[in-house]
Amino acid sequence: MESFTGGRLPPDDVVVAALRAGDEAMFATLLDTWSRGMLWLARSHVSTNDSAEEVVQDTWLAVIKGIDGFEGRSSVKTWIYRILVNTARKRGVRENRTVPWSSVFEQERPTVDRSSFQGVDDPLPGHWKYLPAIWPTPAPEGELLAAEVRVRIGAALAELPPRQRTVITLRDVEGCTSEEVCEILDISAANQRVLLHRARAAVREQLEDYFETARRSA
């Protein structure tokens, strides 16, 4: 089996054929590539890390059992992530942790003050009024700063409401398109845009506060 590195996977038809043939190397490659993001998504729906790990395990078992029936109507990644979300939702319901996606607008409120955005009479309504401050990366502390920023981003993601965290993880961590996210989560394009905007705004706000504090203490 050819080795695929650098986060690159072969075309879907190659992946499907390998999985159907029981290719352990391909299965291991998919695990390495997607399992971390799958854990993030599962954790959005269940109450503990252990539950999230079980959801991921159940998802991979379902993939192995169901690969012969994969019809190619979506990408392999979308198909697998849809299995994951459905599995996580069912477990989350048992844990009384989830609410319907249709209630997103009633349950979630804007994460950033509306005054941060341009108004209807401004040149770019809805866009940020001011560009973000330049984030410092002084050498030789640059690598340490980058590591701390990753920790801060992870903490910011963990504080998001489950639906926002799920969407931003799929879009900005896993690299899914908006169409893929809508298909995986069975939500409208409008809901996806609102959730992603709010999630990015909340993460950005936390990072800007962090860098402003770091700049003042430098």
C-alpha cells in the first residue's frame, strides 16, 4: 500500500476500495488524519471525554460494517462525519445533553457586541469596524508563543456553545466546505453562516484580549 503523508489522502475511490479490501494501512491513515477532529465533534454532543472516545470508536466500527454499502453520493469524509454526528447525537440524547439544531436562534445569542461591526449605512455592513491588531511573534520566543496561542485557541473553542464549536471545528480545523458542513449537520446554509460567524467572533475576541494583555505586560 502506498504511504500518504503530509495530511494528503488518495482519491475517494482508492480509499473505498482499500477499506473494502480490509487494508489496515489505509484505515490507520484515516484514523491519524481524522480522529482528533472527530473527538472534538463528538465532545460537543456528549458529557465526557470517555463518551466522546466511545462515539468515535462506534463510528469507525459503523464505517467498517457499512463501507460495502457506501454509494458515493457524498465524499467519504462527509459520509464518515455524518455517521459520527448521528452517533454522537443519539448518545447525547441519552445523556440529556443536546437540544434541536432548529432551536439555534432561540438558544444562542450574539457573542460580540454589535457595535464592533459596521452598520447598514457604512461601506461594508456587517464587517468588522477595525482590522485586528498585529499579533506579536518576537524571536526567539516565536515558537513558544505559537504553542501558547494554540492552547488559547483550544480553550476558546472549548467555551463555545456546542453548535458553534461543531461548525467552527468542521470549517476551520477539519477544512470542510460550507456545503459539507450543511450536509454533515443537516442544517441550512444560513444557519451554518450564523454559527460560523459567531464562533469565529468569539474566538477572535478572546485572542485579542490575550494579545492585548501580553503586549501590555511586555
